[in-house]
Amino acid sequence: MKGILKKLNIKEVNAGACSGQGAWYEDPEGQELISHDPSTGEPIAKVIQATDKTYEKVIEQAVLAFKTWRMAPAPKRGQVVRDLGQALRESKEPLGELVTLEMGKIRAEGLGEVQEMIDICDFAVGLSRQLYGLTMHSERPAHRMFEQWHPQGAIGVISAFNFPVAVWSWNAAIAAACGDTTVWKPSSDTPLTAIAVQHICNTVMADHGLQGIFNLAIGRGAVVGERMINDERLPLISFTGSTQMGRRVSEAVARRFGRTILELGGNNAIIVAGDADLEMAVRTILFGAVGTAGQRCTSTRRIIMHRSIAQELTGRIIKAYEQVKIGNPMEEGTLMGPLVTKAAVEDMMAALEIAKNQGGEVIYGGRRLEDLGQQFVEPTIVKMPSQTEIVHNETFAPILYLLEYEDIEEAIRLHNEVPQGLSSAIFTTNLLTAEKFLSHEGSDCGIANVNIGTSGAEIGGAFGGEKETGGGRESGSDAWKGYMRRQTNTINWSKELPLAQGIKFGD
Amino acid sequence: MDIDISLDMSVEEIVERYPEAVSFLSRRGVRCIRCGEPLWCTLGELLHDDGIEDPQGLIQELAEYMRKRRDQAQDSK
């Protein structure tokens, strides 16, 4: 552990607010936050959280830096992002291992998360030469009409524990290419990965003679989070977290006419049709439901399976679950590590109790694995008689609910019945069924897949969902537009002053 | 360790100090953590939002429940 921390400049006690190299801010009144290894419960290192005073310093720097950063040509900004991607390549192994150490996902997933950061940097470098605006034909003679995309300002990024670094990079790399600066409030469960990333950013910024492009403010949501969402100097807040918190963020930011990008809860299902390739379906379900210990926004939480294959599919899923090695996430061969906190274990156990009260039958797992550590649990399968209230709720744990259907219309109805709308999938070999699922009478989610699962999105596509998932889009495609402000321009290159709609006024 | 819970405590602090509170409250229809993260409000605000009519009574029950769980944990050592 010490080797990883040393490579990433993590000290025993770390300042929790920063604007660049030599600009770590520590207030003696700042409260201490201890980061724990979820596998052992042992403390890893401490962070002095941001106070009002240090938060203020961070914001001032971010706002100040924006004034010069926005004037750098976008391709020049892209060069800084390119160097950030390169620095992340060089730190991939220790940073990925720190992700594993601090939040408990397996090492392969920790490394994969850093690869995602590298990928989004590559994407943002290309984007820095493609921030296109449209040109429209004016209805007035000798006029030219077009639109430009301008940087917005200092942007608040509030991320969650489950992707402690990748989600920041989806926002920060794109925002930087767009000419924005960012202020990052990471989850209080994963402050050290954020500090490690900030050190990497500091080196890259210093190499370019910059400060304040990437900024950090670690602290409780009730302190730093509330300050950010009510801060008029942050025109955009990108928030990743629960629907309940998203509602609070959305209301606070809307009150001051700020903008939000919301990536909130999911309750993702896979429909398995009677004609599906069950071998593929089972492998996908296993990764989707057990990967990251069921703590992804896109984790598979519901299986809606055709009655004709329900028994066989259930048997195969159980067999696959029996092979899952649970334990130290750093060890080769482990497929599932611990849950992030003791509270997460409590939440899972309460959900299982409620599911049983609502007629659910636990057909696999359901227990704590205290021999391994206080935060280890069995991945769990619950057969439900119907889609009861607990199934409508997202529980951030490896619980998989099984439901059956008779015809595809019923499957889609069950699928869309939940309030969330993030990711969805269908397994079928029938083209018509697949197209129906992807059509506007099919899945109501932001992500809909055929013969691949609900989790494991690529950075090239826009990531986000509908309904209570919040409607925001991050990462690829044209999600960059959310980080810029659109300006419509008209230039009159004649000596006349024609009005639109043919209006005559004072002629 | 004494159990010290009040309505003006932040949910973040309660979840950190008393993780056992999560399952008790969840069974009463009050969810402190969503998407694995604690909500930012105070316990009082959360209970109000979830329509709990006697919040003071509920936190007394909660404190009692937690004392029992800690005693059980102590006994099993």
C-alpha cells in the first residue's frame, strides 16, 4: 500500500483544497476525513477538508484562470489535455490500484477506470479541433447567420465513489478542451484518488505555466456541496449521484438560473427473450450484476426473462454465481470485492428484508461474509412474484431481481415501469424484437443495447439517462455542448436594414 | 460508546458514525443512503421529507436499537 501512495504523492495527512502546484490550501479549522480500505477497514490516509475559507480560495483561482484559459485557442487547450492523458498513461498502474484500494472494485476494473480517463483525454484532444457551430441561411438578403460555442466559466463537478476518477475525467477533459475550468468535489468515500489526480493535473498545468484549470475542494456535501450548488460563480454543475440528491442540486441551481448535467440513479434491466443466446446472456448478466459489487450506475438490477427459458436461465445464472471468487480486490482471480462502506452493507440487508416481505424468494446468496471482512457480502439473486415497490427502487448493491414475462409487450411494460431510465438491454436473435426494443415504443432509457449488457459503456457515446436519471449527457458524442454556451450571430454585409418576417417599421 | 443522535445532525455524519442506523431507518421507509452515498440534509429534514410524524420518537427508538446491536456485538466477542 505504501508504495502506491508514495508513487502518487499521497501523504499521511493531505490538504483537501488545491488550485495547482504549490497551491494546496489547508485551514487549521478544516475537519479531518479518514479514508479507509473497505476490504480491511484499516485507515489509508487523512485529508483536511475544505472550509469556507479554502473553498473561497479555490473558486477565486478557478474563476481567475478561466479569464485567460478561455482565450487560449481550443487546439492549444487540447495540447494540455493531451499531456494530461499522457501523464495518466504513466500513472495508470498506481492510480488504478489506488482506486481498488480506496473503493474496493477489483484491480482489473481499477485499471480499466484509468484507461477510461486516458480514452476521454484522447477524445477531448480531437474534440478541441471540432467545436463546430452551424451556419444557417438568413431569410434577409446579404446577411449571414451562424452560431458559435463559447466557453461557459468555472464548472462544478460533483462525483460519486463508484467511479472515483473516471467521471471527473469525463467532465474535466471535455470542459478543459471547451475552455472551462473545473472545481471538483469528489465523494467523501474516495478523497485520496482525487488528491492523486490533482497532483497529476498540477504537474501538467505547471509544465504549461498554468494554474487553476483543474481545481479540487474535498468536503462533506452539506458543506462544500451546498456551497457549490448555490454559488453563482459556477454557471454549470455536473452532478453524479442519487435521484434524491439530484433533485436538491437541480432545484438549487435552477433557482439561480444555472445549468446542470445530472447523471442520477439507474434501475437497469436486461430482457432475455425466448430465442436468446443464453450462454452470452449469462456471461453478460454476471458482469452486469456482480461487477463492481453491483455498485455501478449501470449495474444490472433486473432480469425480465421469457417464461419458456426462465427455469433454465435461472439455473445457469446460479451456476455462474457459484464460480464468483469474492475477496481481496487486489488479488488476481477475485471477481468481487467489498461494498464501499458498512452503511452500504446495512442498506443491502434492509432491502433484502423488504424484498422478502414483498414476496421475494432469495434463491442465491443474501448473507454477509464477515469472515472476509465487515463489508463483504454474497452477490444475491431474488426471485420476485411481481415488480413490487422494492424493485422500483435502486439499491446500490449486488442484488439481482428475477421477473418473468409472457409476451414482448409485457416485457417492455415491466421494463419501463420503474422511475429511472439509464441503461437497458435485450438479448434476442430476432431482428424484429430487437428493433422493437430500440424503437420509440421500446426502451425508455438513455442507453439501449442489443446482445450486450447494461454496464460497460464506451467513452465515445453520450452517457446518461432519462426520467429520474436526470436527462444529462456526459462523455462522448456531442455531450461537449453542455459545457459551452451557444451564441447565435447575424452579420449584415449590405447597406440596407431589412427586418425579419418582412416587417416594415418606420420606412 | 454512547449513542448521540439528534435531528440537526447531518445524515452524512450519522452514516459515518452509526452505519447500523441505515438498516433501521430503511425498514421505516427512511433511506439515508442512495446510490451508495449519504444524502446531504439533516436527519430532521430527511424524516420530514419522508413523512415521519413523530421524528423525536423515532430517533429514541433508533438509539435504543443501536444500543442493543452494539451490546450484541460486544457479547459475541
